[in-house]
Amino acid sequence: MNTNLLKLFIVLCLMGMAALLSGCEGDQGPTGPEGPEGPEGPAGSVDIVSFEYVLGQSNLQFTNASSAFWQRTSNEITAEIAENGVVLAYNQRPGQSTWNAMPIAFEVDGFVGELSYQFMPGIFLTSLFDYGGDVADYTSIFLNSRTRVVLIPPGVSLSNIDTNDIDAVTDFLQLSFE
């Protein structure tokens, strides 16, 4: 007898659910008015680091006759940035107003060279290579020039930014080197 009551209870429950679901048919009413704008969220917290340094005589080191470098210690270059982030570098020679994205190719007296950069956790190098001459003859071209470096952690997209344009990068990332 208890099984008959259980069966009856199950049948009544199923009938009730069917009645509820069938009551959901019909046209949807008009969309209501838009609600008020929500509060402004907190400012972003991406840790983008930038720094500037001068390529001086005191931090110039010669590797061999065709290469030299300027070294800057930078604890901001973490293993995460070195392995998965983006590092951008720009150079401005003395007496010029233009910032050039590195690497920069140059030609002097028929010899071709390049100013570029390398980095590893804790160290940033601005390197000068001379393909054919003695690099010591050409370090004066970049001596006392300024290098600006931008360290971008993984996950920050620069897909719509011209990274060769330092102004576009600093505006987008809201950086100041002053």
C-alpha cells in the first residue's frame, strides 16, 4: 500500500512540474529601462617599469675589437619578465630630439654597425657591434646618449601600438621618464 501512495505522489509531482513548465509559454514582454551606471572600478595594477640611463664612459666595456657594451644593473628585470614579458629600448643621441627604437643600424666611413640590447634577470646591456672596423673608433657616436627601457610583464597586450614609437608606447602605458 505504501508503494501505491509513493507512485501517486510521484505522478502528482510530475503533473505539477508539467503544469509549471507549460505556464512559461507565451510572448516575452518589452525590455525594461536601463539601470543606473555602476561605480567606477579600482585603477589597474599592472607593474610596468621604465627607466633611463646614460651611455657613459664609466659603464662602457669592450668585449673585443668589434663589440662593446654599456651595462646597467636592474633588479626590475625579473626572471618572469626576461622569460615571458616584453622589453623595449630606445636611444637618443646627444644633440638629437628623436628617440629611435633599438636595434639601430648605422654606417660610418663605410663600416656598418648596430646598437642593440640584451637583458637577463637583473642586468640590461646596450650593445654596440661594428661589422668590419674597430668598435672603439665608433663608441663616440653613442657616448653620452640616453637609453630608455620599458619592462612589460606577461599578459599586457601591445597589439594595437606601434612599439617603434616611444611616444605611442608611453602614452598607451601612461609612463613618464621625467
